Amino acid sequence: MDKYQKAEQFVNYLANQNAKTFYDFTEKFLHILYPSEVIEIKTKLKKDSYCIVSSILFKPFHIPLDTVIDSKSILNSDVITYSKELRSLSKFIYITNNSHFALSEEFKASTAKKYPNLSFELWNHKVLNQKLITLSEESLNDLFGEFQLFEDYKKEYHSFEEDRDILKELFSFILKKNPESESRRTVEPEKLTHIKDKIVLNFSVYQHDRVKKSFNNLYHLVHQTETFIKDQILIDEDSIYELKERIQSEYCRIGKKGDVNCAINDHLIIDEVARTLLTDGRTNHTRFLNAAKAVVLFFFVYCDIGRKTDDEVNQKEPDLFDDGIS
């Protein structure tokens, strides 16, 4: 795929991002445009998020595509909110995923009278597309990461169910090339002991080596899953609880278990539960299947499926979202 195709397709991908991933994209994009500047989106995930670079105020503005937008009200409100900053700036640039947001000529004329040295711009999907095409292949790769994998996976879905949305984000995150994660091939001694104990409780002796190999091979992806879960629970805990419920339900159905805390017994159950997290076109795709297995192994480690150790049983509320997870 050449850079023109990447830029064009990524704008479609961008239109379906949530607020967090959109703001992450904005930060990366501005880093590429202004490599010598310190880029930091202030008050991330709030409606007044912004970043000032070279006397320009950039405001990432994520708007779900089906949202009715009152552009005039939003613009007038921002002029008041940023009134102090505007007097020393040359530009106010909105970066948005939504094509319905607009800067009217009436608004530009009224603000020009009050701020004669300030201009307003709108970088919507069309403008972003033009700017992305001007970037080098290297910059596009840095910005998009494993873009083609994400785009292919997105195309497999035909609904907007919440659990599928969170899975798309989760797989996008754990499949992204991350040097820190790729080097995470060993487990901390305390956590390793915990995993070994759970393997002994949940699998027959002849399966211990097979399950241990799965952890050895996929632990860097399990670690990525843990990082995503810890961040996401602060943003939208309901989506994570819904994902946990889905995995627990599939575990009981596939393993013919009456309780999520029954011993797993057969390591192939891990694979089968993992396949239910993927669409038909991806169940035999090695990278996606390994990522899905890592997600299931994560929930196994934090006692949401499978038999618990004595320490887990003695906890008042064993929960993968406890502050003690590290």
C-alpha cells in the first residue's frame, strides 16, 4: 500500500475512532508537523482540550458522526473560553473527525473585528487527507503503526455493538509495535509464582508444559492487554465489565461449566474462547488469534475464569481492577 492509499484509508478509519484514540492521533500528528516543539494535549478527554504550538492553538474536537452539531454555539463558546489566549495567538485551528462541523463566514467576520491578527481554520477529514499525503512514508508509518491490520479487522465487522467496539480498540492497541512490550518476555517472580499456581490448579499435569509455553510465547501481548485494561477502566469501566462478561459467558458455554470459577481442565478451551472474540475472517489469522488468546489468558491470570488459588479465594472481592494490579 503506497502513502496515498494509506492517507486516504486512514481518514475513513479516523472517522470511527473514540475520543481517546483521536486525541492520541492528534498528538502524534502534531509531533510530526512540529518535531522540535513540546506537544501536550491539555485536559485530555474533556471538551476544552487544546495544545498551543508556535502561537497556534490546536483544538482536537472529536464528534461522533451521528451527533447533531450546533457549530455556531460551539464556536462562540470557545471564543469566550479561550479569550485570554487568543490575544497573543496567530491562529486557532480545530482538528475534527466530523464533516458536519463548520466555520461560517459570519463567524470569521465577527471574530476578525475583535481579533484582527487571529485567523480560524478547520482541519476536517478532507484537509487532514491533503496534509497526510504530504508526509513521508516513514512519518506515515510512525503515525499509523499497524494500520493495515486495524483497517482489515474493522472491515470484518458489520455492527456497532459495544463489545465489538472495545475489542477493536483492544486489538489495535496490543498489536501495535511497542519496543517496551516486545521486550517483555519474562514475568516478575511474584507474578510468575501466581501463574504457576493457577496452572497447577486448572490443568492436568500433562498439559502444564503446553500452557506454560503459551504464557512464554504470548506474555508480551498479555502485558499489552493489561496496560490497555488499566487505562481503559479509568475512561469507560462499563465497556471492560461487558468484555469480561462476554468472555465468562463463552467460557461457561464452551467448557460446559456451571460456574466461571470451575477448573479449565483442557487448554484448548482457551483457544476456543479466543476464537469467539474474532470474526470469521480472522479466526485463522495468527497475529489476531494470538492477540485474542492473550486477552483470555489475561482474564485467567486475574481469576475471572478458572479455579482460584487460596489467596484469591481469601480476597474479599477478587477483581482484576483492584489497585493492587501492577
